[in-house]
Amino acid sequence: MVATEGALTVNFESIRLVSLVLVEAAILYVGYGALEKAVGPAVTDIITGEE
């Protein structure tokens, strides 16, 4: 017997959650990239001992 009900149903709560996680990941990616670009050279200079 083949299940026809529920096999292809759309759970909008799941779609909303996955979308929210993807948006959060994109924001964190951009935020950490900006932070690395702003602070990275100074931290690298401190670690390598350059001034």
C-alpha cells in the first residue's frame, strides 16, 4: 500500500524555521567578516610582534 497522505505536505513552520536559521547564518557570516576586516590586522600585528 502506498501512502499518499502526508508524503508531500508542506509544513510552513519548518520552512519558517529553516529560513530563519539561514538568515541568521548569513548575518553572522557578514558580521564576522566585517569584524575580521576591522580588527584582524591589529591582532595579527600583535601576535607577530610587529608594530
